[in-house]
Amino acid sequence: MPLPLVVGVDGSDGSLLAVDWAVDEAARHDIPLRLVYASLWERYEAGAPSDSGKRPSERVSAEHIVASAAERAALRGPDVKVTADVLLDDAVRALLSAGDGAHALVTGSRGRGELTGLLLGSVGLAVAARARCPVIVVRGDKAGLAGGHERILLGAGEPVSGAEAARFAFREAEARNCALDVVRAWRCPAHEVGNQVALAEIARQHEGKASMLLDSLLGEAQSAHPKVRVRSVTAEGPAHRILLDRSAAADLVVVGARRRHGHFGLQLGRVAHTLLHHAECPVAVVPQTE
């Protein structure tokens, strides 16, 4: 039985976009879709007597939200198996628990009740930073959401933190039958700069190292997916800016994250944070397992 793709729903516009995206993703991978709504309504509506025969209003609202989301998913992907659950728990804890048995977790960029000025909702950020499975935050323009670019973008990190992300990106490109762009950013530290001749040589050294790391990172995944069309490049400059610019021509940008020793969480870093808040397409954060 394949692991399900889990998507968090709360009735917001952002979660409805996430449902649409997740249905298409589940269909591509031929896996079931699980819709999850989480709420601690009993904490706030404990006054409803058990013998009253009436359900708390928040429970009724939750059931309506998941039923509507399930109907929406069934209409969009009639061949996708859809299940829906209402969980009595905090949204972050519920999604993290569901993610332990998931192909991936999908969230919207902002949820119901989030402040308008927020670029990424608190639930999406917390889940992306703590989940043990890949997390996709659905955001971006219409072309990226619809898969119109036919291109996956992988931000190539260090092999210690990016091997799982590379495998994930290759699987995505193969499932979509689209191209995979891989970018490894490099920079020449200011303290190494001397005269122009020395600068050029130092730059060549850093670029060469970036190319070697790129080859090391992609070797295994590329051998496992030989049909995927890959275009790998090295680029000078800050990685977060390079990937953000290139996200405008991608359908999904994939980055890795490394679990911190002794902590329940990931080292998302500046690149992941920037993309989660500003990317022009959905963002996948893939944890590197020990």
C-alpha cells in the first residue's frame, strides 16, 4: 500500500489551492490523498453537555470543511482515492503526526485567521521546520501552480544535507516527464580577494569546487533516473537570491534540510526561509535522514 499524500485543510483559500495541487500530485504518483483538519474545539466549547444530542459548532464546521474539501478533490481527480479526517489536536502536532506515515505533507502558504501581512502562515513554517517527511508549501503564480513551466528546480546543497532532496527532485521530474534544472551557487569570500589575476584564479577554484560537489550530489540519483533531462549549472552569488529569481520559471523548487543533532527540528537556513516566504512556485523542503 503506497503512503498517502497528506494535505492540511482549514477552509481558507490557501488550503483550497493546496488541495487542488495535492490532487494533481497524488494522481501523478498514483498514491492516495488524505485530507486532515485539526482543531482543539473541545478546549473552547467544553460547555456542550454530552447528553444534549448536539455537537459543538466547531465540530460541525470542521466536518463541513473536510467534506467540502473531499468533494472538491473528488471532482478534480476522480481516480484519486481520497480520505478525510477531523483530528482533535493542535494543527502543527496533527500534521507532524500524520507526516510520519506520509509520502509528503502539503500545506497552503497561509491559513484561516492568519494576519494579512504574513508571507507564510505559522503552521506551514512550523511543519516545514519539523516534519520528518518532505513538506510542500503551495504558493506562487498561476503558471507555477498549474505546472505550466514543465520544469523542476533543485537547489543543490552539500551532499550531507541534500542527497534526499536530489532523489526527491529526480522522482518529481520523472513523474511529470519534465526537465530538471539543478543549480549550485558559489561565492568568492572577500578576504581571499587580492589583485585581479589572483581574483580570477580564486574564482576558478571556487567554481571548480562547486562543480565537483554538484557531480557528487547528483551521481546516484541521476543513475537511478536516466530518462530525466538534467541541466546542471554553477552560478556565482547568494544561493537564496539565485533560486528565488529562477523560481519564476519553475513549477516546483526543491531544497534540502539537515536535522540538528539533539534538537527536534531542521536547519532550514536562509535559502529555505527565503523560498518559503517569497518563491514564485510551490516549495518542497526535504529533510536529510541520518
